[in-house]
Amino acid sequence: MELPGDEFDCPHCADSHTVREDPDGFSPGLGFRKLYVECPAVDGIIVWALSKDSSPGGS
């Protein structure tokens, strides 16, 4: 799973985008980080979530 600062190979275009984290995240208390990339091919943003206790190499 990509983390903030990683390059994301976009399935919507032939480019890669830098993963960013939304500091406001989702609703408080949900325990998820809100990660996204900006892609002009989809006219905006691709968003996904990562649990806050996930760490690189963890399960």
C-alpha cells in the first residue's frame, strides 16, 4: 500500500502521482488516514483509506 510521498501508478492515465494525506481525514474517531492523489483524467481526486495503526510491513 502506498504511503504519503510514494508514487502511485495511476490506473486512469499513463502517469504516476504523488500520494498525499488529508490532514483533516475522515470523521473524528473513525481511526483511518485519508490518502489521495490528484488525477486530471478523472477530473479530480482518487481517495482511499488506511487504518491509523497500519505501518509499513505490518498486516
